[in-house]
Amino acid sequence: MPTLRWLWLLLLPAVATAASFDCSKASSATEQAICSQPALSALDEQVAAAYRQHNQQGLLQGNQRQWLAGPRAECKADATCLQSRYQERLQQLQAAQLIRQHIDNAAPAYRFDISLLNWGERDWAAEGPAIINIIDKRSQRSVQQLRLDNVYMAHGDDGKPLVNSARLYDLQGVINVADFDFDGHADFAVQNGNDGPYGGPTYSVYLYDTASKQFVLSDELSTLTGETLGMFQVDAKRKRLSTFAKSGCCYHETTHYQFDVRHRLQAVERLIEDAQDPAGKQVRVTRETLVNGRWKTSTRRYALDAYYHQ
């Protein structure tokens, strides 16, 4: 019996280090399932090795945490599920390619150096976690570094990344630069995916903060891109931002915004074009305008063909 006991103790270190983590400290059902099955332990080691290979400058840290807490954790102790998720993750990591892109035609004062781990799922765009270094063109020094869980970088016909492009229903720019809040300083937006309505582009929008001399994420403007059809339009003359939204083929909303005295975005005008007439002959057009804090509304009906041929 003592001999068997010592043999069992000698085996413990080998079991505990079979996976990429210490199996003696496995606490979750998922970790325990990985440690108890050599095939899963081997897959875990392969995924960990591929992760370390691509995690330059911590590029993949956030993405890996999301995978561990999401797809992998959802399997719990289901070995078949875990094997499938690990194989998918391994294939994704092995196919990933690091892309370094210098964008110097988006803004007069700044260059955007992008390091992006492309998952390689599309021919016309690169997409994946990214680090963006903002470089002052005059001094050639980095003024700020951003880490994003996902950046979507579409290419034009010339193979170069699209910038300052916000065409509706079309590929949009990975970087769009303008003075979004009309304070005299350039701001910018980074396309972070296509998770908006109807698969429209979404953006992380950054505003220049004069106190810190840094670009600060604007949740308000970022959310605006996620609720409407892509990047908002900037009217520098009227100091307005405009968005477009729709419901199906026949209902459209164009909304104009201004910043109030507290520098908060406020809708001030809205055009609603409702062509959901069962007979298909009329369009109901509603114009809403904010006047002295109150909305004034006017509605007219037009013949459908005449209205859309104006």
C-alpha cells in the first residue's frame, strides 16, 4: 500500500501541468473537464501556444478573456462542446495574420499607425483586435495609444484602407476625422464592426479633450452610430450632426442634432417619411422642430410618385 501511495503522489505533478494552467488549482467544471481528459489538455496547450505567438504588445488579451468567459465557459463540462470550441479557436488563431497599416491621409495633424490581427474572414476588409498609435506628424511622436477589441478596416479598389468615407449602404472608412462637437479641434471615429441596424457600421467615437490633450471616448456619439445606419453626417456650417434610420423599405427618419450649452447632444429636428400606405399611393411626411424647448409638428401627405421624384 505505501508503494502505491508514493506512485500516486509522483503522478500528481504530471497531471497538474498537462494543460496550459495549473490543474491542481482547477476550480470550474470546465477546467476540471480539461484536466481530466488528455485530448482536451493537449488542445488547451495548442491554443495557449497560438495565443502567445500572436499576443504581441498584449494585442489579444481582451479577446482571449472574452473567449474564455464566453464560448469556452458556455460548454461547462461538456467534452464534445469543449473540443469543438477549442478546435474552432485554434483554427482562428492559426489563420490570423498581423497587419501593420500607416494611415497618414485622414487628418492634417495626425498619422494613425494600426496594428491589427486579421482573422482573414473577408477579402475586402481586415477585421480583428487592434492597437492604434496616434502620431503627431510634426514631432513624429506618439501622442496616444488605443486598444480596441475589434477594428474593421475596409479597402477601396486600390487596396488601400478607406478613410473619411461615410457613404450610406456602402463600405465606410476605418478612420473618419472631423470636428464632431464643433469646438475647433479635430476628433475622429474608428469603425469597430458592423453591428448596427441592418448590419450597418458601428464606430468608437473619440473627442479631443483640451484639458488632458487626449482623445476621449464619447459613449454618447458611439451609441448614436450603433442605433442608426452608420456614421453620422457632419454639417460644420450649421454645427449639426445628422443620422438616418429606417424600418423596412418604406419608413425613414432623418434626425438632426446640436450640442446644448452643457455640451450634450440634443435632437432639434426630425423628418419622418412614412410610405407604408396599404394602397401604395401616398407618403405621409412629418416634420418635427424643437422651438424654445417644445416640439412643433406638421404633417402633410403627398402622392408617392410625385414626392420621390422631387
